[in-house]
Amino acid sequence: MMSALFLPILVAVLFIASPLELIELLTFGELQELVRLPLVRLALFGFVFLSFFHWAHRFRYTIYDTLQVSHLGRPIALLTYGIATTMTLLGAWVLWGIG
Amino acid sequence: MEVLRYRPEEEAEPTWESFEVPVHPEWMVLDGLNHIKDQLDGTLSYRWACRMGVCGSCGMMVNGRPVLTCATYLESLLPGPLRIEPLSGFPVIRDLVGDITDFMGKLSSVKPWIVRDTEKPVEDGEYLQTPEELAEYKQYSMCINCMLCYAACPVYQIEPEFIGPAAIALAQRYNMDSRDEGAQERMDVLAQHEGIWGCTLVGECSEVCPKKVDPAGAIQRYKVSASVDFFKSVLMPWGER
Amino acid sequence: MNPEYSRHEPKWYRPKVPIFWWLKQWAYFKFVARELTSVLVAYSAVMLLVLFVVVDRGQVSYLEFVSWLSQPSVVVFHMALFLGLLFHSVTWLNIAPMAIVPKVGGRIVPAKAVLLAHYAAWFVCSAVLTWVLISK
């Protein structure tokens, strides 16, 4: 849900429009300030946490549905949620180190 | 019309058989099948009863989609040939007849009747209900158990343990009934992996439903209310369940 | 109920579902596509983290990152990514009225209104984020 609301515009602005110089982003100083705000970092943490687990959950069920391997349910669940947990912890560590 | 035949005493696997069927503007697919049975081959087996979209027994796959054959015009599917198969997801007993025991078991497991903690004595009269309370669940009460939603549901085809769209919609029909007190009992069956959480929301069940019951919606609403209940019970364990 | 315990009926025919069942019908394909676009969501989350780190490290690394972003192949990939995310968002927003059936004053809010509210929220979120990110 969060990713549905926020991601398309973030990708459009940050990864497409700005490098193509279609729009002018904040100056680097402002951007750095923004990135270092604890609240912004916390928000991004919440966001990546949800995104990774959203992916893990959907991907897990897509594997079940398409490949018909629900007898491997446990390893697949461990794998997908494990990756999501690792990525989230990694994200937390990275965001903690900023600023 | 191409019909999938399966005669277990003769063949190990189903085979296609073609029949020439006349088209009349008022004919449904079921009329075509009846024409085959009356005029061409009396051994063709299939289920039907009411011819008016109420009994829910004539559901079949027509050109790969589950439909009520009594409510699908032959003309709407021209040019032919039509391909008629038994409903997906059910073991085939013969020709177009599938075994529905699995569904019947699942249906009764969600207690699709009004559950009361204590019954009122008959002398006290009926359980009254306002039109608003009726409107809460009326949509779900339209289900005719035709099982088209099961045939459209890939999750059910792949994981037959899944309790399936109609059973959940009918559970909701009683859960949302102001006279019913059985929601908790049904929750034990539904709030499992094989219950609502098996659903990955393909949404085709609601697309094929001939009665606009919207089982997919029923399942998603149940997911929301089950999650809310879960968080309530975690955050407020002292509250009554 | 457990199919393991149902009686064995050797004469019944039990068709197998092919692995590529989801390619046979548009609706099923759309469903799998919707689910798989969640991969793009995870990728975008990684990219946002990378962006944060890069910006934190200083202007040099940021400019390097931007020059990588403006390579034609990367731009094309991100445009595809954007379309995928758009599809992901639209499909999820369209589901919302199915799950959320609110009531106002004892009356059920029509599904169209719920859907509209979600699209409005999407628009507002996008507008606010854009306003925050562009230079003033």
C-alpha cells in the first residue's frame, strides 16, 4: 500500500526525471540535509521494511502458485522472509550509520 | 460443439468428441447439450436441473471459462466450435460430471446456518431484523453453490486444501447476519492458511460468479477484519474476544 | 476435508494443472504479473537506500551515482521500472474498495467513492513528494 502510493513518483522524480534534467532537484546541500534528518531516515526504514516484506510475501505465494511446490512451503517461506529480514536489517544498519 | 468425454470403463483419459448442433437464437449451451443427448448420443452425461440459473448444477467450462450453461447463449459464442469441459478443479467421474464431495465438506465446515449461543423459545417469536441489517449480508446470500468460483480459482486447483471462494462468502453471509453468533466458531476454520490466507486474490471468482456475490470481496473483507481482531487481541489481551 | 484422507477412486480422472497455467488466460497472466511486480518494489527500496548512502557520503559519490543513472540503458530500465510500478500501484489501488467497505452514518460508502479516495490519496502523496524534492 505504502509502496503503491509513494514509489512511482519517487522513481519518476529521483531516477528518471532528475538524471535526464527534466526537473531540477534540491541542491546537493539541501538533499544531504534532508537525507540526514532522523525522521526522514526513520520513514525510509519503515518504508523499506514494508517493501521487502511485501516482496517476500507476494513472491513466496507466486512461487507456490506458479511452480506448484507448496510441499516445499517451509524452505521457501524461510528463504523469502529470511532475505527480507536480512535486507531490512541491512537497511537499518545503513540508515543508522548516516549523518 | 466439442465435448470432452470421459468413459472410465473404455478409456484412461478424456477424449474430445464433436457434435453438430443447430443454433437457435433462444438456445442456451445447455439446450445444445440436451440436443446431443436427445438426438445424437444418449450416453452423454452431465448435470442440470432448473434451466433458470438458480439450482447451480449446470456449471461447466465453455471455451475454457466456467459458466452456467443454462444462462449462456449459444449465439454469443459463435463462430464455433464450442469446447465444453467439466468444471476445473473437480475429479471427473464421467463426461461432464465432476465429484463435488470436497466442496460439500468444506461448505458444512463453515457452518452455513444461523448459530446461536442460546435459542429463543418458540413462543417468543421470530428473530427480527431491519432492512439495513438484511442489506449487510444479502449479496452473499445470493450464492447458489454452482462452484464456478472454484473452477476459476487457480489456488484451489493447485492447493485443494484451500477452503475456496463460495465457502468463505457463505461464512461471511452468516457472520454478517445480525441474528448469528457463530463468527468465532467459523473463525477457527477460516483464519488458517487453508482458509482466507490461502487466497492470493486472483479475483477471477468474482468475475465468473453468475450471481454477483463477489466472493473475492468477501475474502478480502474477512482478511481485514481478521487482522483487526488479531491486533486487537495482541494490543488489548484483556478485551473480550 | 484433508484430501489425503479422501477415498481413493481409481476410475476418476484427475487432471493435472500445467506449470504454465497462468499463461493461458489474460486474467491469470495479469495476476502473476501483478504479483511479480513486487520484485520491482524491493528493487526500488534498495535503490532508495543506495541513494541515501551516496548522498550521505558527499557530493562526489552523488554525482557519480547521477551519472550512472543518466546512462541511456539505465534510464530505459528505470522507465520500464516506472511502468511496472505504475501497474503495481493501479492494481493494488483497484483492489482497495474490495477490502475496505466503510460505513458513514449507518450507510455503506459506495465502492466508487472508496476507489476515488484512494486515487486522490495517491495524487496528493505524489504531489507532496514532488514538491518536497524539487528546488524552490
